[in-house]
Amino acid sequence: MSKNFVSNKDETVRMFDNNFLEALSKIHFTVPLYIYIPVILAFLYRGIFLFNIEFINLISLLVLGIIVWSLAEYALHRFVFHYVPNSKLGHRIHFIFHGVHHDYPSDSKRLVMPPSVSVPLAVLFYFLFYSIVGKFYVAPFMAGFLTGYLFYDMTHYAVHHFNMHNKFWLAIKNHHMKHHYQDPANGFGVSSPVWDKIIGTDFQGKNK
């Protein structure tokens, strides 16, 4: 197996000369929980108490939001994070977005999405979904979408830093480790391999 990383230790590399930008690129893995759990609860409150959405509809929208996040996770990882424009600037942007993680996969400070990226993305997704599902249903839908995002972020940290013994979690960890250390052109699902299996980017028959 060829080495396709610089360091597998929990160490970081400087990305920006500007200290403020450098600080924004690093984050403790618990920060998304503090930001998004209150937002999720606020969306649920709006759906239940302000819009009086029926229970079955509320649960359906929550589940749909989680499913849509899983597809967004796959698409972002495959088509955005792994897109490398053929220019010096393009390579630099790719390194900042995702290349640094593949070079330093165990860097605990760059394993979850920093708020400087996740918050603008969340706002953009909110207005997109608002235009699709409307004012009343967007609240529980976004609660599910953000729940899926938090599951992704926490899973990503866990598979790089926790020892897995449960078969379910071990399968998820092995799937992501193959993406890092065997075949980065496949295995784009981090919190779940489902879309890889559906779309055909799983590791079946490849270094299994």
C-alpha cells in the first residue's frame, strides 16, 4: 500500500500566514454541538409549538432532513472537497478545503467543520430548503438536516480518534480508513456507506 499522507500523528500544519485566519481553521470537536444543538431545538420548537405540525409529519420531515443531509455529505465530499482545479491557486484552495486533512488525517483540530464554513453553508441550505418546502415545513426539515450534519461531524472525529469495537461503528471506521489509506477516489460517505453502495463508489472488490 503506497503512503498517501504526510503524517498520521495528531499534529497540525500551518495553513495561513495571518494568525486570525489560522485560528479560524482550527476547532475543538465539541464546538459544533454547542452551536447546532440549540438551533435544532429552536427549529423543533417552531415546528411543534408555533406551526403545530402533526406528529407524523414532523417525524417524516426530520427523517427526510437526515436523509437529504447524508446525500449532501456524499456530494460535498466527492464533488467539492475532492475537486482539484488544474492551477496553482486551485491546488491551494483544495489543500485548504480538504487536502490538508488527507495529508494530516489525525489532526484533531481539523476533523470537524469550522463554524466559519459550516454556518454560512447552513444559512445557504436553509434558504434553499425554505424555497422548496416552505415556511412551515422547513423548521423540522432543517432540524433533521442539522442532526445529520452533527452525526457526520462527530462520526468523523470518532473514526479518527476512538477505538471501535461495535460491529456497526467498526464498519463505518473501516470504510473511511480505506478512503484515506487505500483508495481516496472511492468511499465518500463518512457517516454512512449507503450512497457509495447505491452510486457505485464503494470498495467492493478493491483492496477488501
